[in-house]
Amino acid sequence: MTTSQKIKKTDLGKLLNQWSQEFTVLVPWRENGLATWAKWNGTDTSFIDWYRNTVVPAKAHFLPSQEEMFRFQKDEKGYHIELPDADEHKQLIFGIRPCDARALTIVSPIFEELYEDPYYLAKRNNTLLVGLACTRPCDSCFCTSLGINPAESIDVDLMVTDIGDQFLIEGISEAGKELIAGASEVKEATEADEAKAKEIKEASYQKVTRKVDTDNIKEKLSVCFEDEEHWEKVADNCISCGICTLLCPTCFCFDINDELVKKQGTRFRSWDSCAFSIYTKMPMENPREEKWRRVRQKVCHKFEFHPMSYDIIACVGCGRCIRQCPVNWDITQVLNNLPAKV
Amino acid sequence: MLLPVVEYLPQTVLSRLEIYMTLESEWEPRIVGFLCKWCSYAGADLAGTSRKKYLPNIGIVKVPCSGRVDPLFIVKGLRMGFDGVLVSGCHPGDCHYQTGNYRARRRLAITKEFLEYLGVEPQRIQASWVSASEGAKFAEVVNEVTREVREIGANRLFADERNGTKAAKGS
Amino acid sequence: MKEMEQRLQKEARALLEQGKVDYIIGFEPGSLKFTTTPLITKDKEDVERLVINPFIVNNLSVFLTELQGRVGIVVKGCDSRSIVSLIQDNKVVREDVVIIGIPCTGLIDLSKVELVTGKDRDELDDIAWQGDKITVRFDGEEKVFPTEEVLFDNCLGCECPTPQEYDILLGEPRPAAPNLTASRKNLEKLDGMSSEERWDFWKNEFSRCIRCYACRNVCPACFCKRCFVEESEPQWVLPVPRWQDNLIFQVIRNIHVAGRCTDCGECERACPVNIPLRSLSKRMYELVDELFQFKAGMDKDAVPLMTHYELEEAEDFIR
């Protein structure tokens, strides 16, 4: 008795079309050589062949690079605030990789526990994730060091694995199982299909060759926190751009800005990065004026401070920060070469 | 309806641009003019005192020298929805500070050409040399600039919907 | 290239040993295939890691303004012009740098290799330079491409393969052979458009921008301590990545670096979302040349473009 389903690859379009009736379906898309997300256009499933991962992570669909929070105006009676219409549109992200799905699991508590962030949560609660097993990890990937199998995920609603001319579909959440409940193209998977998927998962796991030694990483970082010379060396080729942080699926910092035109105001929030020197700028002082302090903050936040508060490392090994870095600054080398041995 | 005039702190430049934006009526070209206080601004004054008539579509920002005009003023003017930007200073050789207008000329040349390359219509960025005694020339410049800007129509460069009806939401 | 590399290591070691420089800035192998990473070191043992290959993409002069002391720096032609430009702007003192020049044959654009091979960069086994051809090996196959197809656009139009200014030259000077048509390919497309189409093109491109500021931070000509986009009093541009603000940022950035930009192409290469920034910077580079017959970074004694003027020059646009 098998628990999973399958669908012919050629029928994928039909399934996506069916989902499109209820959801805004987002699929991997390539434009100007850039892998990104786009609304399913009803026909093109060519991403099956080229897609490895997107440059901008799926977090952009929950915490967009910029969004309008509300509008306001001031008159003699005070401020009037006009909230945007409640965002109730349902979206379905097809093809999210296990690393990015885990990232959402890591990030969500931040918008849920300390305070409830209506903007993030509205989108998160209205979104279903259909994971796509990663069978061709990049040479910058190191997800396995963070406890992720590139072809397996429990952070999605539905998990899809390419097993040749078919996709194996595993329902993970109840909502995910419902997604395929009535689909006519979906068949019961055989034991052979499941065996094949298992084989693919194991093979994918082996394909990730970049490793990070995360044993006692919190303690190691804590010990060398004050080692200024070390961090200066680590940071010396960084150019302080925001690529590694803005494109990081677990980075969630945002900035809030008001725009006031003719007494009509709009409040925006947009991505921010601890790599920017004005990130911590305050009147009189900037505690992270020097580049090495900012680099240290980035590393320590992910591997030391976040685990202290949430008991999980805020990195999923997607490798974007390595792949996209203009100077090839590599966090795995930094972590593997910490001076402190614990 | 001659628009009011301001002094030249960056903040004032910005807030003044905002005041000019509030004009509401049927579409009429709105032009912001950055005038050097030593020449073109006095030229505008002379046009007024000598009862030269010119079109009321220009809002004037007084600057200490055409050399003060940062390309950012020009781009920001367009961003805020002005249909044209005029920079006017002293004739070459007449700068109160010796060289300000020469520097302005260089900067204006690249700003104008570069913005045209991006797709800004050439008529939107205008420049003139008007001395304090050229009241008539000032009136003529304003009329000409207004006419040219009227011909190309409203500035929808920074509007989200270019051909729609939504107004350019400035910043 | 191997010979150049050995000579570089020897020279760099000597410079450090003799105390002629405090730092060496060069390239060492990167952690991904076909990449290099800047090596900034005081330690003479590190010089063994220095490499020279067709992937030394960074313009290292960007690090000069942040280091104290005397620096030995490895440069390609375009990078040397950036240094010259920094000297013009009094940002770098000529005597404080020992310029180690590479007569440059051009750099390989991995995005182009991906395009012609249909493979991602990490799936390629080898990229080798043979004469005027590039051989790429993948899946047990070998494919040969003319350099024109895989070099960076700006390299194809390079006017200055031999550094403009150097103390040590690692090899024979190379004559310039700019292929303008090839290097202007993207610009030509824009030239053929109407103003409206061009504006819409840029509007679309800049709607992708995430404001990571990599274009600004990799640029040696962008040396302001505080960028105008970071000003909040008055706030000319919001730090919010709306296309309008992104576009204004880029327009003004290009105006600020007019006469300083040497067409090194770093802004476009660094952009994570593939905005064709060189189509802007190259146009500004051409404009400056057309209007004022000025090319950035060619003469260290030249007066910086924007601090200077001629009595008679382009003004037919002024009434």
C-alpha cells in the first residue's frame, strides 16, 4: 500500500491550470537570464528542465522588497490612517526548493511570536507551497550541513519529485492533500515509483558536496567574537553591498519610510541589510561603522544569536550569498576556519 | 498668475516644488524654472516691472547661481510631475562667481543628453542665458519653452501607468 | 599566463619583503568554479595564492580608498584607469601605490558561456584560452568558441588592454584593438528605439532592482563617504526599491561618475538581477568623450572633468 500519488509530466500543465482557478499560481520563470518567479501563464512548463533555484527567494512573496503599509494624512483634527484593502488573494508557489521552504519555517515565528505582523501573516496564511525536489544542487549549495535533504521537505504542503517521465506527489499537510484530492490526472503511485523517488532523494543528498561544520558553532562563534583581527581579515574583501542579505531566504530585516507629498503620506516598508553602514546609524554614533563589525554581525546573527533565541540556525545553505557575491565571499569558508576550536 | 519665488536651501527647493505641484485645473504645462539670482531672476523681475507679458506656466525657484543647480533638482522636478524644467543663468563670462555658469553648462549638457538617452523628451529640459537687463528675452524664453512643452504634452514619465489616467504620484 | 603569475608572486613577495608596500591586493582562486576573489594581505607567505586568469573580474582599485599605508595592487588596463582617475581626484597618492600591471587579453563572461553552451557554470568542466579561441569542456564534449562570443562586452571594446599607469608590467604591452560594434551590441538596440520605448525599457529593467547597491559599492568611482540616496534631509530619493526611485538613483549615480567611469563593466557584472547597467555607463562614457573629448583615467595630471570647463564648449542647447 503506497501513500503517495503520481502524475505524468505532460499533465503538469493541466494540474497547474486547475489550481489557477483558485490560486494565483507562481512558477519558476526565466527572463533576461534571470531565474525568478512569475504567474503561471497556462502553458509553459519548460522550467522542469532548466530550473535549479531562483535568484530572488520565495520570501519576496511574503515580505516583498517593498510594500505600502498604509496611507495617512494630517489635518487640524490629527492624523487619518487609511489601511490598504485586506489582501485575501490566495497564492500557490509551485517549485519551491526544500531549502527555501525551510527558510519560511525559520522566518515565520519572527512575524508571529513577538508581534503579529498582519502583512506577512496575511500572505503566509493564504499561500500553499508545493515543493519540488532538487536533483541538481549547485556547487554553492550546502543545505545538507543544515539538516536539509535537497529532495525532501516537511515544510511544504505538497512535495513533488521528478522520477523520470512522471512526478511523484506526496501530500504533506492536510491542505496539500486536498489540493490533489479531486485531480483526475493524479494516479496512485506504485511501490516501484516510491522506491525510485527514495533512490533519487538519496542520490541528491550525496550531490551536495559543500559542507559546513556546524558542531558547536554557537560556542565557537561566541569564543572568537572579540577577535577583531580575525574578523578584519574575514571582512577585508567584502564590499558592503546588500546582495548576500537581501537575497538570503532567512534574512528578514526591513526598513520603514514615510513619503509625504502635499500632506498626503504613504508608509512603505522595504528590505534592509545589516551590511549597510547606515543600518545601525544613530544620532551621534554608529556601533557598526567598520565593515568587519557588520560582517561579524551577519555571520553571528545567523549562527549564534538566532539559535540562542529560536533554537535553530538561521541559514538553510541555499548558497545564494556565495553564488551572487560580486567578490565571491564565502560563508562556508568563514565558518570552517574559525580560530576557536570548541 | 505669477507663481511665488523662494530662496535656495535644498529643503526649500524641495518644498517649493511641492507647492507648485498643487495647481489644479485642466492640464496646463507646468514648468519649474531655476533662475540665478544675479541675472535671470532679475531679468524675470524686469520683465514684470516693464509689463512684458509672458505665460504664467512657470514657477520660479531662485538659486544663487546656475552652478547651484544639481542634476538631482532637474530629475526630481520631472519625478514630481513638472512638464518641463528650465535652468537659466548668466551669459558666459558674466557669472557673479566667475565660473559658476561654465560649470553649470557642462553639467547641464551631460544631464540633458543622458536623460534624453533614457527616454526623456528633449523639450522637457531647457536652459537659457538671460541677463538682468533682458526682461524681454526672459518673457520670450518662457513663452517658447511653454509652447514646446505644450506640444509634447503632459509629463507621464514617472507615472506607474503611462497611458492611463492615474496622475503621476510624486515624491 | 602561468609565467605572468609566477612573476607576479615573485614581485609581490619582493615588495613586501623590502618593505616597499604594506599591503598587496591581488586575486586568489575563488571557492566556486571559474571564480577568483580579492586577496588583500600583509603576509608575504600569502603571495603564493596570487593568480592571473581570465576570471579576475573585480576592479581592485575599489579597495584603495579604504586601506591605510602603501599598497601594491594588481591591475588590468581598465582598473589602472580607475586608479589614475582616483589620483586625479586626490583620493589616492601616486607614490603610495605600486601598480603591478597585467597586459590584459580580456575576461570571460560566464553568463555568455552559459548562453552559448546551454549549461550552468558549475556544470562545465573546463574553460581554456587557446589563441583567439575559447575551448569549453562539458559532458565529455569539447566546444570551441571565438573569443568575441564569450568575452565581456566591455572587454571587446577595450581601448586600454595595457595598464595606463604602472610600475611593474607583467609581460609585453598589448596594442588596443577595440571592436566597437561588438561592445555596443546592447546599446545599439536602445539607439534603435523611440524615446518612449527606451523609457519603458528602463522602467521595466529598474522594476527588478532590489537596491542592494552592489553597482555602487563595486565602483571605484563611487567613493563618496555618504551617498545621496542615503540622505534623508531632504529626502530626494526614497530607499524603497520602486522603479522610479531606482531609476533616479542610477541616473544620478551615472552623472556623478561621469568622467570617472572607465567602462570597467563591474556595475553590470555585480548586479544580481541582471540589469544592463553598462548600457547606461557606457553611454555616459561616450557622451563625455563626444561633448568634451575626455576619457576617464588616461592622464593622471588631467583636471577632473566636472571641476573644469572650457570657455567655448557644447552649448547649442542653451537659448
